[in-house]
Amino acid sequence: MLKVAIFQFSGTGNTYYISQLIQGEMREKRIICDLYAIEALKESNHLIDHYDVIGLGYPIYGSSIPYIVRKWMNRLRFRRDKRGFVFCTQMMFSGDGAAYGARLLRKKGYRILEQEHFNMPNNITDYKIFKSSRLINYEKIESKNIKKVKRFVKNILLEKKQLTGSNPISLLLGLTQRIPYHLMERRFMNHAILLEKNCTLCNKCVELCPTKNFVIKDGTLRVRNRCILCYRCVNHCPVQALHINKRGLVDTPYHGPTKQFKIKDVMIDDPLNEVIDELEIIQ
Ligand SMILES: Cc1cc2nc3c(=O)[nH]c(=O)nc-3n(C[C@H](O)[C@H](O)[C@H](O)COP(=O)(O)O)c2cc1C
């Protein structure tokens, strides 16, 4: 039986949501499909040994891949025996956002089966320019993406290779965002988070941050230099004390793509992962 592992990073839940839809569709087709949280893993080569196909999911940041995912990819061992697929979520447009990840996976020896973009709500909530889409239509998100995921999974299994964003125009459009984003990332990323005085020391950002960028010491919240711009803390601070935009606070935080969504779920591997359970039983 085909064994698929999806490795995903999701700052605010959109990529996790699409990962779960893909996992559900694969499982419906009786394929073993396990879901892992990149932020919870130091190294994944030992896990990958047990799967035939690797899926990679991430949110688009300036037509690029979040730093935490790029770091994870750097540690992947080169191997020619694995196949892969890539998907990313974006609020609007990334040119070659998924093709970029696919190219990096190819460099690691993987044969790419399919790549796709999924449009999801915007999670940048402290810039006025991005505030137009604050009313979330949960039904629309579901119906639109279920159809697209079904097509995506079918393409993976039939190796149809529509390979969204692989043409030269998409590459060019991607580069026009990616180059400035990487310059900006290098300059600002590490000291991006700004803290307001109304912080209540509730510890939520300490618990939620994927890079452990916050510590409470001597009765104050300290921000270390590890921000990867995922906007998780910004959107889940209960008093909107955190922001990245120097001139803007959050008025309507983004709390995820479903009404029942729980942010902590994005941080852990799926408790129902099958292959690892099997391995633990054998050991
Ligand atoms: C730093 C940053 C940069 C972003 N850049 C883009 C972009 O270039 N194009 C786009 O369509 N969306 C962009 N977005 C929006 C996210 O890609 C989108 O909301 C995504 O679905 C969030 O996924 P997540 O909830 O899994 O973190 C950006 C978001 C952040 C935080």
C-alpha cells in the first residue's frame, strides 16, 4: 500500500487546513497518509525512510518559503528513491510559489508528481492595505478547496503533472516578489515583533511561537531575535499587544479557516499517524 507523509508548516492554520483536506482525500482512497508538523521536528530523514511519497506544505511569504521550512529542507538527505508533491497557501498570488519549493525538493533528488497553490484568507492583520477581506466565509473556503484538493490528489495519483506556476512568466513574477522579500527578511525578520504596553503576561505567545521567540523573565515579556514573520502571535494575542507593522495595530485578528479551528493543532503531528504507530508496535 502507498505510504504518504505530509510535512507542513502553518503560521495561522490555512496550510494545516489544506494539509488535512489532502490527508482526508488520500485516506478515502485507502492510502496511508500521515501528517507531520515541521515545527515539531528537528530532523525528518529517519521518518522519510518509511514513506514512498513526501508532501510538502507551506504558506507563501513574498513568493517564498518561510525560513523554518527552508531550514528543514536544507537538512533533507539527497535521495533518488522518493517522490514528492508541493502545495502552498496564499492570500492572492505568488507566481511560482509552489514551483519554487518543488525545485528545491528536486535538488534533493525527489521526483515531483504535482504542485499547487490554494487561495486562503489573508493573515496579515496589522496593515490596512490587507484588511479588505476580514469577513471570513467559511462555507466558501470549504467548498472551493474541497474541489481543488480532490483534483490535486487525483493528479498526484495519476501523475498528471499540471505543475502550477512552472512557466517562465510565473517564475519571473515570483522573482519580482521573492528577491525583495529575501532582502527584507534578512534585514528585519529577527527583530520584527513590536510589543505594546497592554501585554498581560498571559503566556500565550510563549506557548504558541514556533521558534520560541518569547520568554517571560523578571515580570516582563522579552522578545528574542527569532521571528519568522508567521503572524501566529500577532493574531492570537488576546489583547492585540503584538504587531509587526510599526504604524498599525491589529483590530480584527485572524483566527483560522474554520469556526472550530484550534491553533495548537498546527503545532503537533497528527495523533492518528499510522506508520509510526506501526513502527512502535514492531519495536
Ligand atoms: C510575511 C508574509 C508574507 C506574505 N506574502 C504573501 C504573498 O506574497 N502573496 C500572497 O498571496 N499571500 C501572502 N501572504 C499571505 C499568506 O500566504 C496566507 O494568508 C497563507 O494562507 C497563510 O497560511 P498559514 O495560515 O498556514 O500561515 C503572506 C503572509 C505573511 C505572514
